Amino acid sequence: MGVGAVRGAWVVALAGCGALLVGGCAPAGGPGAGAPAGSSPPATGASPSGGGSAGASTPGPPAKGAVTVSGEVAKGLESPWGVAPLPGGDLLVASRDKGTITRVDTKTGKLTEIGKVSGVAPGGEGGLLGLALSPSYASDHLVYVYFTTESDNRIARLRYDEQRAPGQQLGAPDTVFRGIPKGLVHNGGRIAFGPDKMLYAGTGETGETGLAQDKKSLGGKILRMTPDGQPVHGNPEADSVVYSYGHRNVQGLAWDKDKRLWAAEFGQDTWDELNLIQPGGNYGWPEVEGKAGKPGFIDPVAQWKTSDASPSGIAFAQGSIWMAGLKGARLWRIPLDGTKALAEPEAFLQGTYGRLRTVVSLGGDKLLLVTSETDGRGTPEAGDDRILSLTVR
């Protein structure tokens, strides 16, 4: 499935979509509007009236896009999952199964293991998953991690000291949030700081479907918390980090140019989903999968057959959401018109690099794409796993 190193830039023609586009659903003035004065505002834009809609002064993306693979940033990575770009351009990459963080020199491709996260208990889909840099990284040098332990999934932060010897540059984990359910499957794992500088985390229901609708459970949710792991004043429910619920397994989080939050999640047998997240919204699992038009549940903006996607990471660039597919082994582009899809999703790189795990926006038309052939479900070849640089439109 994978291929050898890219030799020069080449443009990938559009592959057949095979996707079903469905109508977006963004309740006007969604839950959370009118939060108490002084609260941190939700990063989704509760009203869908932001820019990017038809008639706005800023033109939307073209209905048809393109992807150019412009180079190979790194190869030889083992079970890569989370990626965090550092100031200056290098990358930190988490190894799910080794529990280590590696620094990638993006100019030379050199890999340097900076340390191991203590307490990681890999197994199945669990291990060292998401990475994110502190909003104050320039001064505090803190790296946030989402990982599986023997008892739960949790979020911790570690100080990265570049002056220490390689392999010993990570401080001890300082746990900021614990108690997220764990399982052999559906551990979620993506973390990201939003435009509001709050920490968001996508979780899974660990195969226990009832957790997704249980607001008291942390499974099958998107969580929103302060950098210290506390509920944000103005969250949908007081003293709760739960931001949205009814999810099966969220592994993709990204904000568009109008600060709306988008999330990708795995379906079971029928539909994978791309959702526009509203604070307090119920996304249906396990009562519904995909677009149902059922009162009380928010339908996805786009859906795919599970064989075509099984989505993990997403990123926003050039007016579109870019979504990595694991089982689907392709990169999806979903052009946006405000809160809706502008056109049917397009598939790129179908089968070219195998399973795709993470997409990172570098600004403008530049993306990074991380493969996932060494995760136990791929067919790795020499050089896997890789990080590719892309130019997109």
C-alpha cells in the first residue's frame, strides 16, 4: 500500500469520491449563547452568520481542489499519532506504541528521541496519542499529551528542556485531567488548543455505546477545559468539561477561519461523520449513525461509507477541511461555505501511501500528512511511516 520516497513534486488527480454529501446542521444561536459575563467564549461561533457564507466579501474555495505532494519530511517513524509543530519549524511526533516523543528536523529529516512519557500503557488503539503545545509555549515550554494508562485515558503536560541530553529532555508528567474511560478500541485521543486558548479533547466510548449519551461519563464526548484541566466558565453545564456528546470516537478536531469547531468521528458499519460542533449538542450515537433527521440530534455536515474513510485527524486550509482516512487510505477535501459543504467531498492520494492518521495545517496552502502503516493494521513497506509535505487548494 505504501510507496517509496517522493521524488520531486507531482500533482495528484482527483480520485472518485464515492461520498454522500448531506446537509449541514447548525442550530441558530446554539446552546451556550448568552454565557455569563466574563466567561471564555465558545470557539465555535454559536451563530452560523460568520464569514464564508454566500454573499460574503471573502470568496469561498473552489468546488474542485488539488493536492501536490511536494516532499517527504521524515520516514522511519513507528506508530506515529499526534504531531505538534515547534517554533522554528521542527516537529514533535508521538509514538502510540512506544510511548515516546521524537523531534523531527524538517530540513534534514533527522529523528531525535527526546524522551518517553512515563505511565503510558499501550494496547489496541490506546497508547500515547494526541500532542499539543501550550498557548504559552514560548515562555513555559510545556507539551500536552493525551495517553492511555493501566486505568484510564488522561491528559498531562511535560516540560521540554532542549538543553538536556537527547532522550532525557522531557520532565515528569503533570496530570491535568484524568478519568477518561479506556478500552482496546475507541480511546479518542486528539487534543488541541482552540482560538480561545482553552484545551479541547476528543474521546471515545471504548465500545460501551451507552457512555456516549451519558452526560456524566467522559466517554464519547468532546471536552473543553482550561490549560489546568478545569471546567471553563460558560461551558454548556456548570462544573462540567463536557462540551458536546453523542459521539462514537472523535479523533479529528479543527477550527475554520471563523473559529467554528469541526470534528471527525468513526461510524460503526454504515457512516463516518464530519460534524460542525455546537456547545451542548447531541450528535446521536448510538441512537443514530450518520444523517437521520431525527429531532434532538445534530446531523453531520458530510458522511462517508466506513470503508471509504474511517477518519482520524483533520485540518482546515484554503477554505476546506482536510480529513485523513485510515481504512479508506485517502485524504478527503470538504470545501466549506460557512456552516455547510460547498460541494461533494473529493478524495486524493487514494491507496498511494496507505493508512493516513494525522493532518496538520502550517498556514496558507501548506499541510503535513502523517501515514499510519505501522499501527498493526497496515502493510508497512521500507521507510514507513512517513510525514509528507503537501501544497493544496
